[in-house]
Amino acid sequence: MITSTSNGRIKNIIQLNSSSRARREQNAFAAEGIKMFIEAPPIRIKEVYISEDLLDRVNIAIRYDDKDEESELLKKCGHKLEKTGYTEVSRQVFKKISDTVTPQGIVCIVERKHYELEDLLRVSEDMSLRILILEGIQDPGNLGTMIRTAEAAGFDFVLASEGTVDIYNPKVIRSTMGSVFRVPITYTRELKKAADELKGVGVKLYAAHLKGKHDYNRISYGRRCAIMIGNEANGLSDEASEMADELIRIPMHGQVESLNAAVAAALLLYSIKGE
């Protein structure tokens, strides 16, 4: 059991939580929580750290084999721990490596997965393609929610501009509720070039914009389309808006000028899901 916060492995977890540079250099990130551990692909898990308290609860759940929801979750955690291995840490040490107010007691270090746009576009011409394009999203909770919604709405992948918050930020990871392990996400330094590549394979770009001429729910999007969502404060840049084949809007009533970016994305993604 690790009982000292000065332990080098503990310091490294803290660094992975706080530094995007460390995550890039180590090609890894920290995923915290029981559900996130269970959802993480075993082949990508590099290390697992579990608090003494949670380990006791897991062992009790397995020993007594209760059938309630919490016990079933703990048993799943325990069975996966047998396969991945783990390092036990003290209660106080876990508080240091946790990025949450109420820690559940488990953190796993997961290898990052890299996707290239060219590979994601290599699908048959008769197959549909649905893509979420994000420009400059800054709020980790918004980004995580949009990734989760993209999976729920059946989108193929997420394309983000370089100025978008790091998807491996701990708050983003938690907000995805596991979708980060299943939804391909790729960043681009050249959004215009990426947009041209999408158009080259028949993808039509629709930008959420206050100056949109048509309501989002009155559009026939087709089988190959992308929804563009901009920065929370400023929306899409003029440059990004010009890349769109069509500007669309979400009707507003009262004195509301705009919606939360994640809410707007959910409306648009689900309007396409129904086609």
C-alpha cells in the first residue's frame, strides 16, 4: 500500500490531472471513478490505484454476493481488478490524487488513442457519415456532454479545432460518462483544410449561427452531414462560418439570445438522428 503523497507514482498522477503537456508527453491520462474504470478498455489500462476503503467494499460485495445495484457495480469493479491488477493507496493519499469533491476511490491511467481524419473518412461511398465539428469549446463540462450526446445520437466522430479544451482534461473525461472510450475524437490545426476534406467525400456542413436563414428542424440534412458548434461566448468565427454549406438557427423566444453550447448541440444532433 502507498501511504505517502511524496511517492513518485502519486506525484505523476497529480501531474496527469493538472497538465495537458504531461498527458501529451506520456500519451496517457487519468480516469477517475468506478464507472470510468469499468468502461475503460482493458488493453489501454496501464495502472490502477484504489483506496483502501473502496477495496474493502469491493471485497465485501464479492464475499456476500448481494444483488442490489451498488453491490453489482462493486462486483464488476472487483472482477476487472483481478484482470488488470492494482495498487492500493491509503485514504489520505487517494484524496491527493482525486480530482473530485467526493472521490469514489479508484483511478486508472489509460493510454490515449489517436485518430487521423483520413482514416475516419475511409468508409464506403454508400455509407452515411455524421460528424460533430467543434471550434474553440472551452468549458470541459460542455465538451464532455457533447461527446456523450454525439455517441447517443449515433454520430461517427468528433472533429475539434486546436483551440478546443483538451479532451483528456479530468472534467471532460468525467462528463463523457465513458463515451470518450468509444467515440473517435480528432483535433485539427487547420479547420479549413479539414472542412475541405469532408466536403471532398460528400459531407455537407451545417453551422449553428444566429444569422441562419432556416430553422434547424426544417432542414433535410442527408446521409452525409456535419454540425458545426462554436465557442460558448463568441459562437463560430467568421472564418469557420464561411466554411459551412448552410447556416442554420435555433428559434429563440422571449429575451433569450443564445443557448448553452452543449444544449444547442444536443438539439441539432438529435434533429439529424431522426432522419
